[in-house]
Amino acid sequence: MFIQTEITANSATLKFLPGQEVMGVGTASFPAREAAARSPLAQSLFEIDGVTGVFLGADFITVTKADDQDWAGLKAPILGAIMEHYMSGQPVIQDEPAAATATAGDDPGLEGQEPVSDAPQGLIDRVRELVEARLHPAVHDAGGDIELQSVVGTTVNLRLQGAGYAMLSQIAAVLRHYVPEIGKVQDVMDAIPKPGLETRAGKAVREVLDQRINPAVAGHGGHISLIDVRGPRVFLRLEGGCQGCGMADVTLKQGVAAEIKRVVPEIEEILDVTDHAAGSNPYYQPGKGGASPMA
């Protein structure tokens, strides 16, 4: 078995192509070891010290490493784990109830009514053609996935996974270039109504983030967004330098969660819905003059 590797725009993420089907249809994102229960392949990769994220595509696997690890020492065990999996005959994904899965963009407790398209069919068709013909190949090559969910007015709602979320600004620029009437471009999770944000607890958590936490993490190029508040549970998404950072889990548990619970004592659980496999190394800067993969 010959497995090819490809670099990605994120120096902390490497793409592995086993030369045969991985998911076949669809994708699966595992931003942490705890989320990989339904995938024997992802579980094997998380057994390797230094692996912090796994994303499975149609015919590829992207692996994200911790900042203090080097690919020179990780590539061999990762290649070995992939080869051993295919030789074992185990499925890539086991059939389990959906509730057993905890991945970014598909998190237990964050279900909601997704928006329905109401834009003219001609506009929807133009956007869909761009997504499928131009954007999907570029996002796929970068180790992610993108799908058009709906067009509501002039807002485009996308279903993003893996590198797709990290490329959102590029995706929006391409869509607006070819379809100027497009206004907002967002992940569909940001379009679902979240009444918990308007509760007393929701407003208090937002105040903690805006006044105490985000000014501190901004110094490291990061940002933490409040996605929703459901009873005693808070859903957060780490962005910028925080997304994909090897210290994200420590920052969340020891810093952010402790501060939120101190100020808003009725909050019992802080959940991270970030797709860290799509994040950029906070200390990595693309070379000047680098062309966009969607140009």
C-alpha cells in the first residue's frame, strides 16, 4: 500500500491519500480524541502522541498535530496506523446512533431549525454551480468540505467542515466576485436561531467574553465566539489563533471555563464546538504573494 502525503495551507495539518476510498460519500470531522468513538481509524490516529485532530474525506485523511510536535517524528507512526487499519479490515466508520458522535458542526444539544431558501431559483442555481464547480474542489484539496445549504434573501448559508471553515473569507470573496448581489456568507450553524443568547445567563456570558476574555486572547491573534447557551451549558467556538492551537484545550478548561463559571455560577458545562482540524497554527503566516487556491 502506497500512501501519498500533501502539505496544506496550515503547517500543523498534513493530508494523507491512501490511494483508495476513505469515506466514499460524505465527510467526518474529529476535533478531539473523545469525538472519535465511532471511527476505528480516527481512534488509532489519536493513539499517536501529538495528534490533535482528524478529518476524513472521500479519499483522504487530514491529521492535525500539536504545536510542539514535528512532522519528521509523526509521519511514520501515522502512515503505519493508516496501513494497519486498512489491513485489519475494520470499517472507517462504525454504525452507531448519531447521539454518540460529537464533532464540530454536528454537536449534541445544538440542533435547531435550519433556514430554507427563499431567493430566486436563478440566484440559487448560480451559487450552487460556483460551490460545486469552483469552491468544492479547492476546499476538498485543502482537506475540507463545503455544501450549499440555502440562500435566504441575499445571505448564503453553507455547510462547512474541516478546512472549509478556515477558508470562509476566501469563499465569501469568490462568491461575491461572481455573484455581486450576494450579501452575507456564513456557516449554517450561525443562521440557526439561538434564543439562549438573549437570556440573562446568555447576556452575562457574552459580557464576560467581550470584557474579560477576548481582550486577553486577542493579543495572541485569537477570538472566542459565543454560539449558544442552553440551560447550564455554554457552547463556544474558538477562532483565529485559538482554532487548531495545541493549547486550546488547556486555555478553555483552565482559563475560559473557570472565569465564566465564576461570574455566572449557574453555568455548569462549557462545550467547545470548534473544528480544530481546520485551524491554522497561530504562529504560522502564509508566504507573501501566495496565490489563493480558489483564484
